Amino acid sequence: MLLLRELLREKGLKVTPQRLAILQTLKEGGHLSIEEIYQKLYAQFPSLSLATIYKNLHLLLERGIITELAIHNRHKFEIVKEPHSHFICEKCGKIEDIHLSPEICEKLNQKFPDSRQEVYIYGICPRCRGEKGEKE
Amino acid sequence: MLLLRELLREKGLKVTPQRLAILQTLKEGGHLSIEEIYQKLYAQFPSLSLATIYKNLHLLLERGIITELAIHNRHKFEIVKEPHSHFICEKCGKIEDIHLSPEICEKLNQKFPDSRQEVYIYGICPRCRGEKGEKE
DNA sequence: CTAATTGCAAATTGTTTGCATATTC
DNA sequence: GAATATGCAAACAATTTGCAATTAG
């Protein structure tokens, strides 16, 4: 289990309540947009400014503490963790971490050594698929 | 070889010089951002407005004539063609179409039936890797 | 105490909208 | 001629910057 304050110190960043809160939110929320982070934090930090979030996300990206997902035009961020891919439901918009099978990963790595693969799978999630009364 | 004007008519869009130019540019350029399209067209169409490009790209997306690539935060567009993936050079930023091996495609389709996969491979392209005098 | 961080307001950049004019079919 | 498209300017939204006040180490 990663201690957020240590993570920050390790990377040479000061530990501030705002930073911890941003990381904590990402940790809980999984994949969040800037606006979502702002909304979630507004309750505990009415003084928190968007500028601070922007500045921090840039810093955290730079230091490799978080990554940015390119889900079409909605930027999402998540804390760096083990390599994984993403499934995006085209109906409800939910994003889920998925793990490709070892064979696929191996094949990709074989074909593109020394590279980083980002795989996005767009489809309908089980929940949306299964629901009888169409949600929308 | 696809005739752009027919493509437009098929989809119920009127054929205008601006539209043709935008499509032509995309066809030649491969993957272009809005700004890039604008730059390229400015020479032949000094009157062309960004608003027109925005409006047209939305329409073309809607009708499935073009697709949008989510390359981190730089939106790129390209004309719809056979399924393919993209390689992005982290050094020079070049984007190249790549084709995954049939085995990988098959495995992905098996694992995620009825879905669309977007695969981005980030690495250093041969040109950047090979050049002795570092470009930057 | 020093350097980094915050948060405001202003500046900048990116995108969308309304509407009068022009164009396509 | 009717419906659609263009392009301008204005509106709106997203992101960045400068800076004085505050905080972490």
C-alpha cells in the first residue's frame, strides 16, 4: 500500500493538504477529469482553486506520479500503477481497468520492444448490455 | 480510390470547396490537428474560418467520414479507413499507421467481442533511434 | 528563514453559437 | 427557391500566467 506523503517526498515535492487531497481523490476515484477532481474536493476545500489543481496535475505528471488517459476528448488522470489497459463503455461512459492476457501482452512487446502500449477497448459494459430496460 | 465528393453526397452533405479541401488535406496529411488543418488550408483559402473547420469536423465525425484520435491531449483527425492502430514517436511526435499482426487482432477480438479497439504504441521511431546526431 | 506552494485575477487559448450573406442542389 | 453552408464577431469554456500572501521543511 502506497503512502501518499512518502510518494510526494520521494519525488521531491512538498506535502501539502491540497496535494494529498488530489492524490487521495484520484486513488479513490480511479480515473477522474480535472472538473471531477475539483467537484469532489470542493466540499472539503472551498478555497481550493482550479489553478492549483492544474499546477499540481502538471507536476504530478512530470514526476511520474500520475498518468493521463486520452479518452477521446475527455482527459482523465489516474495514479500510476502496474501496467494495464482500459475499457470504456460507449453507453454509460464508465472506464474500467482491464488486463490483457499475457499472450497478447507478450506479442505486443515482441512486436514493439522498448515501447509503451496504450490499449483502449470501446464497447458496451456488461451492466449496460444486460439491463432489460434500456437506460437511455 | 474514394472520391471525396461522392463520399459527401452519400452521407447527405453538400459538396463545398471548403469541405473538399478539408478532406483532401486530411487525406494527404494522414493525421492532423485542427490547427494543422487550418494552417495548411490558409494558403489556398485565406477566407476560411476556424469556425467552418470546427463545424465541418463535427459533421464529418457524426457521419462517420472521419475519426478522432486521442493522442494524449492533441486531438488529431483522419479519414476513416480500414481498421488500424497508431505508433507515436515520443521524440519527434510523428504518428504512423501500423497494423497489428492477425494473431493479436484475433486475440483481442476473441477477448472483447463486439467492441472496437484502439491501440496506441508509444516509442522511438526508427529514424529518431537511428540518427547519430541527436535531433534535439 | 528559504524555497516552494497556494489562490486570486487577469491573460491567453480553444471551442461554440448566432446570424446575415452566399452557395449548393 | 429552399435548405444548407460559410464566415464574421461575440460568447463561452478551458488552461496558463504573474504575483502577493502563505506554508512546509
